Amino acid sequence: MTQAELQDTTNLPTPHSEEEERKWWEFFTFNTDHKVIGIQYLVTSFIFYCIGGVMADLVRTELRTPEVDFVTPEVYNSLFTLHATIMIFLWIVPAGAGLANYLIPLMIGARDMAFPRLNAVAFWMIPPAGILLTMSLVVGDAPDAGWTSYPPLSLVTGKVGEAIWIISVLLLGTSSILGAINFFVTILKMRVPSMGINQMPLFCWSMLSTSALVLLSTPVLAGALVLLAFDLIAGTAFFNPTGGGNPVIYQHMFWFYSHPAVYIMILPFFGAISEVIPVHSRKPIFGYKAIAYSSLAISFLGLIVWAHHMFTSGIPGWLRMFFMITTMIIAVPTGIKIFSWLATMWGGKIALNTPMLFAMGFVGTFVMGGVSGVMLASVPFDIHVHDTYFVVAHLHYVLFGGAVLGIFSAIYHWFPKMTGRMMNEFWGKVHFVLTIVGLNMSFLPMHKLGLMGMNRRVAQYDPRFTTLNEICTYGAYILAISTLPFIINAVWSWLYGEKAPQNPWRGLTFEWMTSSPPAIENFEKLPVLTKGPYDYGVTVSSQQLSVNSEQTVSS
């Protein structure tokens, strides 16, 4: 008997009636079911992704020509400020939290999160923060100092817009902290007795590492924003150089959070890809402990690399050397994951379905972003391309090519579990092709623009950059179009798609051992871990079968 067969026979799906299923209106209420909250996170964050994408296309339309001819420079500044803030704080971070909310209790055999009400509170802080931020553009007083909000610039632009930005980010940061507390306690304290810490799904390891980063770094950003608010509103001089303040201190506090924020955004999808690849390669994951512990290494090293964003800020040479070395070292645990994923796929029976295509796209484009990241870790090169489009290209290959492709891979993979319906494969592949084409058309030419000297965050530029900017703009339009087949596919499949079996991918982790969608209480009885979460093709002895049968009876 194979491991998959044993899992299926040991953990039977929980039967549930129509009365037990969630009604559609419950997804618009203050609900404490982790599955409802997970979908609330995912849908809300995707709405903000669409809003942030519209802003990105408006920015790119302005940049199609060298002159200011589409929006005013002031509106342009607000558009790229809001675009970056929305994509980071209202799309990628909440999407990771939504996926974790839905999956973690199912993956560890729990019936809910450790603190269900706190979980609901964490979500309901997001919509008002997002609405406040986006409405600032509508009323004509949007923040325009960039998503970094560096003083003294942020202290001399519009005070109302900057205050709105600070309040919104503080709300979103508080939501993130509350969620991290919940994930940490749930993973460590609510696993079924048969699941040791080295038997957890790798997604749980990723969320454990992410939660540690959130809890250690986010309060520092909150402190920086509170002090910035005092400078802005009360006239203090913590960061205002005209009153004796030091704006470089703000940079240290901001980046102490905002570089770990890159890993807060990417680590959940490292975990998701570690779940998708072995399932669709039909092979055990290569190097389980290496992948698990490399997440912890990234979490630790992520806290001591922040000043590579500040190589041109006048910090001492010895400090620049330290941060150059630590930034290069953090590529090692990331490389461990990449090679483990490739080794897992090597020789496997790869199914080229939509989740796997996005996972493979994730690996390829993230490697490209990682290579340019190692280049930027070098002080001389970073000084040469600082504040150019080379940095913009690197950022988007990491966060769009990495996190966003990871989000789509995860959604296609777990959509049958969440909705009980299968997504359409043809339109999923159309979505994938358009996304990959648009991504590379948008961001690949930016490397050359940066090396040629084009500055970022400026609406006007030298006419010699026009052709490459036109290519980037048309790529952005393709990215916008690529979202349409996904939206149509998701909505149509959710309403009318083919009914999904309990375990369409023949996965071994616990979420596939319950019905699709799961019952309100997840499991009627505690599931039993029969061996490992990635033992595809591994046979189980009759002695092991007998032991697990006894565990099932006792539970």
C-alpha cells in the first residue's frame, strides 16, 4: 500500500449537510471561522491588487513619453506612492495571511486558530485602512512622498495626505502583528499529537518564520511612524534636520522593518511553492529539513541586512562592509530552497497544470530577481545604480515574479479545497502565458534603463530612454489584461465549475483529508499522521498500517 492510499483510508472525509455549509452572506460579516476569514483576506487583498494595478498602469502611461502629458507631476507622485503602498501592505502581505488563515488549522489537524476573535479583528482592520488610503486620491489630498516617506520630504509635502498614509500603515501593521501572534501560537500549540515539529508541512515552517519577523520588526516601523507623525503634526524634530533632528535615523528604523518586509511577503509563498512542487511532481520533497531550517535562517538574517538600502546615506565604510557581507550571505538559505525545488522536480512525473506552471514561473523569475539582488549587495555597484530603474526591475522581479506568481500558484492549487470546484485549465494557462509575457516586457528592459542612468520616481526623462519605456508600458498593459481571464475563471468556476473531488491532486497533507470545501469544524475526529507529508510513492509496511489503525481507533 502506498502512503497516499494509507492517508486516504486512515483519514476519511468529514461528512456534512447543506445546513452546515457557510452561506454567502457570512463572508461579509464578523465571522470567527478561520476559513471564512481566509477567503475574506484573499478576496479583499485581490480587490486592492486591482486598484494598485490601475495606478501602476496610469504611472506607466505617463512614462510612455518623456514629457508630462497624461497626469500632473503632483498626481504622478501620489500615484506611485499609493501604488507601492497598496501592493505591499494591502495585497501581498494580506494575501499571505489569508492563505495561512485558511490552511494552517487544516494542515495541523486543528479545528480553528488559537484566537478566533483576534483573528477576525486582524482582518477587519484592513478594509478601513485601505479605503482611507485610496479615498485620499479621490478627495485630492493623497500622500506623495513615496512609499518610504523619507523626511524631510514627507514633512514639507501635504500634511493631510501624509497623516492619512501614517494612520493607514499603522492600522495595517497592527493587523499584521495580531495575525502573527495567532499563527505563532496555533502552529506551536495546536498540532495533532501525532505530528512532531519536524513533520509539519513546509508551509507551516514558512509561516512560523514569517510570524517571528513580523513580531520583531513591525513595532520598530510603528515607532518610526509615530515619531514622524509628531514631527509632522506637533512640530517636534526627531527627524527634521532644521530643528536638529536626524533623518538618517528614520531610514534605519524604516528599513529595519521594510527589508524584513520583503521576506514577510515572500516566505509564505516559499512555503506554498514547497507544497505545490512535490504534489505535481509526484516525488518526495528534496531536503525537507534544509528547506524548513533555511526559512528560520532567512528570518534571522533578514533582521541584519537592512542598511544595504542606505549605502549612499553617508553611513561609515565599515558598516557598509558589514551589511554587504550579510546581504550576500542571505542568498545562501534562499539558494538552498531553489536547489531543493529543482531537485524535487528532477526525474519527477511533472504535471504541467496551472498550479505547477505558476510554481515553475515563480522559481525562474525569482532567481532572476535574486541574481540582481546579489549585484545590488555589492557597495560599488549599488552606489552606481542607486535610485535608478535597475532597482525597480530587481524589486518587481522579486515581488511580482516571486510573491504574485506564488499567490496565483497557491490559489489554483487550493481553489478546489476552498470552493469544492475545479478551475478551468485552459483559461488558467492563458492567464499564465499573458502574465509571464507581460511581466518580462514590463520589467526586463528596466535593467538596461537603470544601467543607462534613468532615475526612478520622476515623470520626465531624457528622450533617449523613450523606446524602452514604451516597451515597459505595453508590457504593463498586457499584465493588466492578464488579470481578466483569472477573474472570469475564478468567478465562473466558483459558481458553475466542475465539482471537485475530496483530493483532486492526491496530496498527503491534512487539508486534503477532509471534504471540499471543509466542514465548519474541519474534522469530525482528529486526523492521524501516518508517515510524512511528502512521501509520494513511498510504500508502507503492514506493521505501520496496523500501528496507524490503532491510532485511528484511539483518536
